[in-house]
Amino acid sequence: MIAKIRTYINRAFEDVPRTKKSMEMQEELISNLIEKFNDQLRLGKSEEEAYTSVIASIGDLSELTEGMRERHVLSGPTPQERKRSAMFVTIAVMLYILSPMVLIVFAQNFAAEITGLAGMFTLIAIATGLLVYNQASKPRYLKEDETLVEEFKEWKSSRQKNKSIYDALSSAFWLIIVAVYLYVSFTYMNWHYSWIIFIIGAAIQNIVKALLEMRGEHEK
């Protein structure tokens, strides 16, 4: 009957990912059931009666095993999430490419540089918002156990997400720098000085990057 108890629990866990946590839980259930089975025998019950009693005592295991399967699935993006991510990135890239055209069209055809600049910044903001939302809404990696490998995977996933958000903001920042450079140069015709804007932009980016790295080191 003890082998029958073990077989029952093994079947309940057969489609659950074989992680350290699931294996420990499986063995703990088997051990507890065997202990209860022996207690029932000492009370004078037959092996069949003791087996039926301990199996009935654990109830429905499907909720427990389903939760462990769902935890494993959340470790990576689903096909639907990958499609949604690809759509957001595609739309954002298109908006980035089209954003300078708004400034050019309004400046050349309507002599409305301010309106064109505002339109360009609007498209940049929408594109950046899509990229940041796309990265921030992705499910974080869930550790399957407490091993160093799983901790590294969790750290790597978090680092990649933060890097993607930083890259999206950095792209938007440099598009804004280019827009400011073009606006200042065409408006005031001071091309021999306006290139300094790029140096200022690089300095700002490096300062922000250094602050973020210092914050990351502080949180470790």
C-alpha cells in the first residue's frame, strides 16, 4: 500500500515541472501520507481502509499542481505576449522615423516651426511611452528554487528589462537633442555654435547613466 500511495502522488505531479521546490513538496506529501497510513493501521484498520482514509484526507490536489504549473509558465513570455511586444516595438520605430518629417513638413510648407516641433515631440513621446510600457508590463522572471542559477536568471531578466527601458528613453532623448539642434540652427542661423548642443546632450546622458549605476550598486 505504501507503493500505491507513492504512485498516487507521483501521478498527481507527473505534469508539474521538475523543480527543487516541486520535488520537495512531492516527497513531503508522500512522507506525511505514509505516516498517517501507519497511524490508521495502529488504530486497527485494514490496509485498504487506511489507504482510502489517507487519500481522502488530502482532498483535491489539482489546485496545488495547477498553481505550480502556472508559476513555471510565467517564467517566460507567451506567444501572445511576444506578438504584442513586437507590435509595440514596430509602431514605436515607425513613429520615431516619422517624427522628424512633421517638423520638416510644417517648417517648409506652413512656416510653422513651433507647431512642427510640438508635433515631433508628441510622436517621440508616444513612441517612447509605447516602448517603456512594453518593457515594464512584461512579467518578471520567477525563480523556481533558491539555487544560484535561478538567482542569476532572475537578476539577468531584471537587468535586461531595465536596459530596454533605458535604451528607449535614450533614443527619445537623442531625437529631442537633434530636434533642438535643428530648431536653434534654422531659427537663429548660428551653425558655428549650435553643435555644442550635442556635447551638452552627451554630458547629460553620461551623468544620468552614472547616477543609475550608483543607484544599482547601492541596491545590491
